[in-house]
Amino acid sequence: MGRPIIPPQVSAAEAVSGIPNGAAIALSGFGLTCLAQTLSKALTVRFEKEGAPRDITAIHAAGHAEGLGVDMLATKKGLLKRIIGGHWGGTPAVREGGANEWFEQHNWPQGVIIGSYRAAAGSEKGLRSPIGLNTYIDPRQIGGCLNESARKAGSMIKLEKDCDGEEVLFYAPLRPDYAFLRGWKADRLGNISICWEPLNIGLEHIAIATRNNGGHVICQVREIEDRVFGPEEVHLPGFLVDAIVVTEDHEIEHRHSPSYAFESKLVQACMLSEVNAHEMDAVRLWIGRRAAMAVEAGDLLNLGIGIPGDAVPPALKELGMMDKVIPTLESGIIGGHGAGLKDFGVAFGPSARISESTMFDIYHGGSLDICMMGMAETEASGNINVSQFAGRNVGCGGFIDITQSARRIVFCSTFNGRGFAGTFEDGRLRIQSEGKQSKFVPKVQIISFSAQHALEHHRDVLLVTERAVFHLVPGGWELIEIAPGIDLDREIFAQMSFRPKVSPHLKTMNPRIFQNILCP
């Protein structure tokens, strides 16, 4: 007997009632956006009542939000056997459960997971990609295994060579038994529209991958309309859906983002509100301003979470460059002004919302001119770690996909972490207090960015801090600029665990960076 042509509407409890022990569940979501929280909650409630299902494999590309999605599942010991995910910076229960070895913690690049869904949708047996080579994703290092349970089970990634003899990584096939997806609304035929969702995270690839494995697709929506959508409204046809769950708690379980239950400006083109640079933390703004000076007219750029996404856009605005470049987010957003902070991934007034998978095609294909990324720690060679530090396994997200694909890379970070403070007075940068966390270390814990890989592929790489700028050259970091008034020995070399090369043409950072208003 075949599946129903029109998927039934069921309660969340009914939707998850048949999930067996050991099932693999693919969960949509980018932070809190597009996250099917009603379904995750129902599964957690069932486990609390029945002690089942157990030993679930949870698969997700982008990170989820604290206490929601995969982070909610991770609070119940025994519910999860393994997680295959992209990022856990915002999911403390995942980090704690992984540290306590409650489940295997397998970290794959975000774009690779998305590509693996599409490969599975096309019935391919796994994914081959150069993304991840020479980083901790590479099985010659730790193969993406971020805890002991994952290492004991073995990496799901192998090193191979393609038909031209070039090294690639083979990522094991993803085979979801269930998919927890989210759309905005459904019609009476069960067709799903993302409509007012801020992002298009490629529901079709997850759904087809699940169906190809004989699995079941459950979609959470806000409402079911008593009409048939026009073809332009349909993003996931009803025949790919097995059940529809209408969420009752829009405020908590179907929000646009952590800060906004519903905000039309995150979906529609609009006049962008003024961004007042002076309202931002001065140190972050200085770094953003210097990074923005590396951007050229016509650039397609990606802005990462943290200082890049928060401080570079207002700096570009000050320079009169915002209408001369094309900013993007890996979530599929083009243009607009990124909401930033905990709302990273959505933007006010985007000019386009393409699918997350298409955006990573653009990145992986080599169209990205420049990216701006954060940095947790680095070593003399130029290797960088953003994935495992301060006792936290946060993963890589889209960091590896993007930094291995962009032509030019700018890392943005304070020189020290946790407690640094400084002011700019009388034409000089004055350090008020040094941070307690050294970011220039003898050896990074794991390699998220391979300097060797970047140099071999002729990437232009800068590291921008509030007091110094470094350029990646053969052999490692070379100091090329220092802030006005900074003592080279006391405030740079003495704060590093290694001594970098110093350019024979060492310059002073442009004093305009530190002014109240940056003029072109």
C-alpha cells in the first residue's frame, strides 16, 4: 500500500510516537530560525514518559539555539547515541553531554552536511569533497571526532584520491529515517510554503534524502490554509511529506529568531535603519574598520559571526562601500544588514533569500572574493583554531567551507581575550587592561584553518587585531602594521608565545581607524 497523496495533520505526540530505537533524525534549523521545536519537544516528552526511543542519531547542519532542537534532545541521557553536526557554540547541553560521553560527537563542516543531504537525495553513496583537508576534519588528524566516544566508534570520514589523483575526503552517506522540518504554512493538499520564514534552508534535499532511505518526513507549520497554493508558493510538495503538525506556541516554538517572534523586515526588502558606529564597542569597531579596508568594490563577501558580522558592516557604511559590495551569509541571505549577535544568520532588508545549499555551491565553487572570520587562537605557522578551546567543543560551522574557498581571508580578533580594554587618546592606543586569554599560543589545540593549505592554494590572508595586523607568508605570520603608540616589545611580542616575522616595511595602522567617525 502506497503513502497517502495528501499528508495527514496529526498532533506532535502522534508524529513522533512511531520513532524506534536507533533511528536517525535529520533536524532543520539555523540557530532558532526554521527550527521545528514543537517536534523536538514532543520527542523529549515521549522519552521522559516511556524511556524511548533510545540511541537516536541526530543530524543537523547549522547550529541550533540553547535549550531547543538538538540541544533539548541532548539533555536526556540515553536519548542520543551520536550527533553529526556542524556547530555547537550556542548549544551548551550538547557540549556538556559530549564532554560527559553521553553520545558520540562527530563534527562535519556545515556545507558538507548540506551537500551530503543533496548527495543522498540523488542516491549517491556518500560525498567526496576537498573541504576539510589538512584540518581536524581530515582523518590524518582526528577525522572530525570531537570526543572520546566518537573516536572509539571511528571517524565517518576517509581520505581518498579522485580520478585526477588529487586528495579528497569521503564523507559517509547520511541516511535519515525521519526528518523534522519547518515551513510557514501548508495548503489543503499538504504542500508546504516557507513564505514568511526568514531563511530557505533547502527542505527538499532533506526530505528527499529521508524518503530515499524509506523514511518519514514530518513538517511543522504555523497554519493550514483551506486553499491550494499557486505553484510559486510551494517549496516542498505535499507528496514528499508524511505528516503535518500545526504548532500552537508561535511565540516560543515558531519564532523568526531569538530576538523576534515575527519581524517583517527580516523577510522583505526595506529601507535599512541607520547603523550608528559610535554605539558599538570601540575595540570591536576598530577591528571592523581595519578589516573593512581590505574590501574592494565589487567583492562578493561573507561575514562570519562575532566581530566580522557585527563590526564590518557599519565600517563599510562609513566608507561608503555598502552599495558597492555584495554581502552574504551562509544561511542563504544576500544583501541587507545582518541582525548579528544571537540573531546571526538573518538580516534586515535582504535583497535575496536563496537556499542554503545554493549559497554553499557559490562558496565551494570559488565565487567568494573575500571572507571575514573570527579567531580563537593561532600559532606561529598561521594555523588557526576556532572549534575547540577553553574546554568547549563548539565545532566549525561553515568556517572550514568558507575559509578553504574564499580567495582572500581576513581574521578578526582582539589581541587577547577575556578582559581586554583599551582607549585611544592623544593620538595613541592605550592598553588599560590585558586580556587573561592568550590567543597567540605555542600550538593550537586543533586546526580549523590550515595555513599550509591556504598558502598552497595562493590565498591572501590577514589577521586583524586592535593593535596589530599580520599577513600570512611562507613560514607563518608576518607583522605588517601596529597601532599608534603601541610598544612593540611590551605590548606585542611579550603578549605572544612565539615571535613572528616583522616586515621590513612595518607601518603604523591608519589613525583614522580609531576616530569617532571614519571618513572615506
